[in-house]
Amino acid sequence: LFAGSIGRTDLPFSNPAQLASSQEKIAALPVETVIYPGHGMDTTIGQERLSNPFLNGSARIVQK
């Protein structure tokens, strides 16, 4: 999970199903949970539920 997005699934050895599973687990965390992504700024689950299209349902991970 990145602030406002997620990791890419078009790279060799990427696993969209595993990313989707991880996303579901992350989305279930309490809103105050702080996320420290590998790239970009820190964020919270609450903020991502509001602004991240992959957590608020306006975008989805495309399965290969």
C-alpha cells in the first residue's frame, strides 16, 4: 500500500491475487493505524479509505 495507491502488478513475478489478499487484510485494520509505505509519505488506514481508490472501491486490482 502506498499513500493514494498500491504496488504494481504488471512486473515480472508480481502476484495480483496476493496483492488483493494483502489489501483486504490492510483495509480491515483500525482507521488510526499508521502505514509506513516503502515509497512516499506516511498515511493512515482512515485517510486511505477516503482517498485511495483501491481501498474505497472506486478501483480494483486487475487479475492476470
